[in-house]
Amino acid sequence: MAVVAHDAGAARLLFSWLRPLKHQLRFYVEGPALGILEQEFPGTKVHPDLEGCLEQTQLLLSGTGWSSDLEHRARLIAAAQGLQSIAVVDHWVNYHERFHRDGCFVVPQSLWVADAEAAEIAQREFPNLAIQQLPNLWLNKLVEDVWACKRSLQRTERQHPACNLLYFLEPLRDHQSGNLTGEEFVALEYWLDQLPGLIETNQIHQDSKTLRMRLRPHPSEPIGKYEAWIKKQAHKWPLELDPHSSLATSLAYADLAFGCETQALVAALACDIPSISTLPPSSPPCRLPHRKLQHLAHRSRP
């Protein structure tokens, strides 16, 4: 089986599912998926080229990320060779757009998803494809790791009002074209504008000296993207980039989580951390279907 992945979300799911089959796998991965491959399959060699990876295989397993056309190219090669293809959708938005590049639309024979919400969307969007819901082994392990970390830090109880704020950064894209918009900075400004209201309602601690506000970059974002913005806000808010490489450690410290539409918000909810989408009223509504997720835009409406 050929495994092709670029973005982190699908790679985490895919590699966790395929761990028992490691001796049957050939990998061609790039970007954030490279680091995840080393974590899950230490010492595994990546095939030197995409076409060669798919040669003499019986099945393609691929991600569906936005940050690259790698997985799309793999599905094109598989279709040309008559190779069976399965794609992993790790999110809850833009299902059709994930299979479009430069006017070319190619879908696999089957989609794998990791929860009931994603399965429902996939079945609605692709009624003729086989949809398989698998257990979210990655998320289950993450929750275990977070609680283990909390116990080691003696932080098994969240602080209320919240003192440790964790913001999950992500590059925002146009819903139709998938092009980057830069609206993540608009969402950040909106978040800061709404913080006094959250302090007033006692969700966040009113003493700024006790606050710790950490921004965790998305794996696909360039280093240094937010440094100037953080410096600009330094006179008013104690902002810093999250120093932890481990998502579990970041979540173990968090009393309250924020972000736009990132999968990490769903991970925070699974860890019983209250989570709030920061998409402003000027943006299209948040498309995460999870009921427990709160929305800043709902709070600011008259």
C-alpha cells in the first residue's frame, strides 16, 4: 500500500490507523507529515519519488490537505493506473474543494473519517462513495496524554476564572477557492477586542498579572508569521508563542481554548476544556458542527 500525506491532521489519523500494517506500507510524505511519520514509524525511509512509490502497489491511502497538491497528484496517478484509492478527511469543511486543483476534480473510491459528524457530512456530499468511520485513535491517545500530563503537573482541575488561555492559530482560506485570505489576523484582533467582555463575565481572570496568553501556530504556517503582531500588542496583553512542541502539554496547561475553525478546538473539547471560536461577525459562520463549541460572534450580537 502506498501512503501519501502532507498536512498534519490527516497524517496523524492515517498513521495511527496503519500502525499494525507497517510492513505493508510504502511512504511518500512531505511537509508536517514528515515529522509525524518519524514519531509514529521511527527510522522509516520515505520513497524518493511519488510515481515510484505508487508503482506495484495495490492501494493508495492519502490525506486531503489544503497546503499542497501532493495528495491530489497521487490520486491522479492512481486514477490513471486504475489503482484503488482511499482518502482521509480529518475535518468538517470544504469536502468537495479538497479534491479540486486547477479545474481538475478527482475523487477516491472511499473516504475514511474519524467521527459521526464527519461521516454525516461525507455521506451527504458524496452519496456514491463508500464512507468508513474509524475510531479516532489519535484523539483518544491525545486525551490520555493530556490527563497524564495534568497529573504530573498537579493541574487536574481547571482554574476558573481562566488564567491560562491557549489560542490555536491557523491560516484562513476562502470557502470557495481555498485561497489564503489573511483573515486570521482579523480574528485575532476581534478576539482581543472581546476579551474585556469575557473578563467582565468572569470567564477570564480580571488580574492581567495572572494571565498567560499563548498562541500555538498551525503546523503549516511559516516561522515568525506572528512575531510582529505579538510585539504590537505587548503594551496591553501578555501574549507569547506557545513554547511546547507537544500538543498534549499545551492542552494540559490550558483553562480556556480559542481558535477559528481548527481541528485543535475539537481536541480541546475532547479534553473537557471550554473552547470558543473567534471568527468575527464579518466572517462566514464557523462550520465546525460540534454543539459544545462556543462562538464569540454570538456573544457580541445585540
